Amino acid sequence: MKPQHLAWLAALATPALTLAQSSTTLYGIADAGVRHTTGMTAANAPSAASATTLATGVNSTSRFGLRGREELGDGLYALFNFETGLNIDSGSTASTKFFDRAAIVGLGSAWGQVTVGRQTNLLADAVSPVDAAGMRFASFNPNIATAALSSHGLGIEYGTAGSSSGSYRLDNALKYTGRFGPVTARAMYSFGENAGSTSAQSSAGAGLTYATGAWTASGAVQRFKTADNLALQAFTLGAAYQLGSVRLAANTARSEADTSTTARTEQRVQSAGATWSATGLLDITVAVYRLDRQRTGKQEDGYTRALLFAEYKLSRRTKLYAELDRTQWRDGFQGTANKDRATGITTGVLHTF
């Protein structure tokens, strides 16, 4: 991180430390562990070899951010949020965008909240409460990577993502969130800002979440355009249920992307899993994902992936964790000369502040 970035952040955070009435908060997550893989690279891509690495973000993505809220009277408030991803192993930011995870400002009241800036798409918002693994291991979790488009693997920028590898977050985005009893309604539009075309690189979507008692149901649909007006359409729908000390979750998602004027890629993700609070200090999570991919002129392929997490709470803010995963590639998804199965094991520590 550059010195000027640190100085800027320190200056921005100072009011939170010196003025009791300020609502500005500096927060973050530091997650790092030792990971060994067989049949995958250090970046978890298919491989014929093994690797041992110091990994970051296996449990939860390492990050830090600033958020704040000011009461304006009569129930109206203003808010902001800046957040950047971190690589704990190297000390670098996770993206060329400094505030890659969030850069928003907005207003809210009883009628809801409107935010503008770089923010998550509605698929990500909908998957979050119903993901089988509880949104752990973002770079490896198919609900995050494929269902919510963090790493769609299409090699084209859909929407104003600033990247050709994923569209989990969008620039120039306007989002509405309204909470009405057990229902949360969301709508989003991202401006493409391409000269001569209002639709190129734009994105629009809607989502609903219903949460009451032990039940949660959540879904969203969103459409993304490229600079050439190729379309990617995606939806996700899932549910979670708290049964005593066990949380059950399942989700289904599908995306269809035009990768050229004559070619299309369809990807489907099915998932199910459970988290058992074995004691007040120990949680155990198991999740299974199946990804199926169809591409014009190519054989259908995919993989099945299972994750097992055990977390032990040392305190309210610090956890030790162990993770085990197994991936079974199907029909050549892994590529020529790579193993058709892969395993990984990680032990690490996570601290929040």
C-alpha cells in the first residue's frame, strides 16, 4: 500500500477517534493459513502437480474498510462505505482498484435506502443468506464464483465490472434496498457510460429476500451487457432453515451468456449443505456444489466440489479453522494432462476488528 493511501485513511478515520458523535468506523478481517493442494495450483486451478502455500482468504476474504452514518433528522440519514480487499500473504491489495470491494454513498429513511457507486450485484446479495458454506472461501466457492459471477471464466467484461473475469461488483451502480417487515426488496441499475449507447455495458436487476423465524428465502435476476451489447442473463434462488443447532441451506442458479454473435455459454450451480453449532465454541460446516457447463460446439462438462470447515472460537473476534475440500472434474473440464480429481487442506486463523 502506498504511503499516501495510509495517510489519507488515517486522516479520514481521525474523526471517529476524536469525536464521540461521529459514526465513522474502521473495520476489517485478517485471514491467513497454510494450504496444501493435490491436483490444483496455488490459485486452485486444475493441475497435474501439488502445491503448498501461505493462503489468504480461505475462510473469509481479508479486507479493511471505512463506513459511516449521519442522522439528518426526521428519520433521514446519510451513509458511506469504502472497502478494499487484501492479500495477507504479500501485503498487497487484491485488485488494481484500491476500493475494489465497495465505494458508495447514499441516503436512507423509512422508505428504504439508495446507494450509488461501486457495489455488489443483486445475485451476490441474494446468495449471501442462503449459501451452503456461509460465503466462505470466496475464490473457490461456486456460489460466489459462478452463481454470483465473481469468476465467471468467460473472458469478456459484462457490465461495468472493470474486469473480464467477473461481474460480482459493478461501477456506476445505483441500488435501492427497502425493508418491509420480513421482506427485503432490491433493485439495481448500472450505467454503462459508453458514448452513443445507453445499453452497452449497462446492467439491471431485481431481487427479494424473505426472512421470518427459522426460514429465509432469497432470489434475484440480473442482466448484463458488454461493450458490444452481448448479453449475460442470470438468476439465483435459495432457502435456509434453522433447525435447532443446525442451519440447512440450498440454492440453485443459472446464467446464460452470449460470448459472440454465434456462441453461448450456459452455467448451472446446485448446492446444499449444513452448519452445526456443536458447542458454543465449535461450528462444523459441510457443503456440496455441482457445476454444469454447456458451450456452443463443445462437450458439456463441469465438476462436483465438497467443502468441510471446522471453526473454533478463541474469542468473539478470533477463530482457528481447518478446511478440507475435494473436487471431481467431469468430462475434461480440468483440461488435458491434469488430474480428474483434486484435494485441498488448510489450517488458519481469522481475526476481525
